[in-house]
Amino acid sequence: MAKQHDKQFKLDAVQYYQDHKNLGVRGCAENLGIGYSTLTKWLKDFRESGDIPVRGSGNYASDEQKEIARLRRELRDAQDALDVLKKAINILEK
């Protein structure tokens, strides 16, 4: 499972790279114990927006997004149940 880092760690990692550019992205990532691609993504996010978005599992941008996710799960579960019932009807009709 991927390790999740908090926003402060990500910002500190970006600052570490900026202070130690002579090490390169790969060297900084190795010193920080994170993957090269992870640090590259954080640097890109920081360059593009001046910040690093942090949204962990289960965190939603708004209450509406949370409700949409809940409804999608509910719909998926209902569709799965309907598929099982359709298969059962087909088996019983034979």
C-alpha cells in the first residue's frame, strides 16, 4: 500500500530540493526516502499552482462530492444486486 505523506512533508520535500538542486531530483528523493516520480509530481504540482493539493482517501472537496461518491457506491451495489437477481431468475426458469 502506498504511504501517504502530509502536506507539510510534501512542502518540505519541495523546499529541500530547491535548497539542494546540486543533488538532482533523484538524489533528493533518495535522501528523503521517497520515489523519484513522487518528488517529480510534487515539484510539478508546486510549480503549476504554487501549492501541493492534498486529498487523502475519503477526503472530498465538498459535501456535494462526498454525497455523489456515496450515491455512486449505492447505485453500484444496487446494480450488482439486480444482476444477481436476473441470473437467479434465468436459472430458475430453466
